[in-house]
Amino acid sequence: MSRTHLLRPRVILPHIHDITPDFMEAHGLKGLLLDLDNTLIPYGSYEERTDVTAWARDLQTAGYALYLLSNATRERARIWAQRLGLPGVGLAGKPFAREYRRGLSAVGLPAHQVAMVGDQLFTDVLGGNWSGMFTVMVRPISDNALPHTRLTRRLERLVLKRYGHDWAPRKARTGTDTPLTPPPEGPDATINPDSRHGRND
Ligand SMILES: [Mg+2]
């Protein structure tokens, strides 16, 4: 990954549920480091998410290694790691490399076989690319209204536009936008997620 592409996610997906064993296989991935807030669950939420728990369990059952890498407080990360049945840490200091290295060491895999999955470009994706990992950006589950987050989202949108991705907030999306999910039936149903979002490596 050249320095100029450190802010370029390898793949953009609508939701973590698009990360399936087939997706892992197609990209030569054996493990995931997972952001928590707005990636797995809505920002700040403690509400149980059985769909996310089932998703994580299914991937683990299929032999993939998962690890929670969160910038949330240690206590919040600990509670969610326990609920989801994953190892992991809070206060990870993303995008800085130290906890990415520890996460890779915990899953026991080389960086190129592990994807960092997160909703933020300047923490999750930047740090993942910096660490030599595959990077998956997912759309944030919820909008949190903190002023610095709004600014960050605007900057993310500018960067992603440069790479040919339309990153409009969910509520502003229109029918003319690139569809994020294929129709339930029809030729697009088998489309590779990569090809739906502009340029990907
Ligand atoms: Mg996040």
C-alpha cells in the first residue's frame, strides 16, 4: 500500500453482514479486527444485537479469527467483547499501530490475511492500511451528532469521492445513488460486492 493510498479502503460494504465466509475466501482473509461503535452496534449503545452475535459466532465456527479493536473505554469494550464472545481491547489508540500489532498477534495471523473492519476512514482504515492489513469500510450504523464527527464525515466524503465512492449519509441518499444492496432477485444478486462500489484493488 503506497503512502498516497493509506486513506483508501480496499473494499466498501453496506454492512458487516456482507462479510461472509465467501467474502473471506475470495480475498484470502483468515481473520478480522473489528471496530465496535457504529460498525457492530450503534454508537454508545448497550442494547443486545442478536444478529451481530450470530454473525460473529458463524464466522468463528467457520474457522475465522475475530478480535475487537475499539477506541471506546476499556469497560465498554470489555462488556461488548464478552457479549460477542470475542477477545479484544478498548482505548486502542487507532490509527496508531501498537494495538493493531497486538491484535494481529492475538489472532496469530500475518497482516495481509487480516482485515480491519470499521466505519471511520481516519482511524480504522488509516491504521489498517498503515499496518499492512486489508481494509473494509462499512457504513456507520447510526449518525452521532457530535460536531467533530460531522466534520470528520465531511472530510471522509471528500477523500472517498476522490476514489470514486459516493459516501452520502444514509438519510440523504436518493434513488439515483449507486445501489448499496443488489435487488433480491435478478442478475445483480450474484455481483461481487467489490464491483458495486467503484474502484477496488
Ligand atoms: Mg466506529
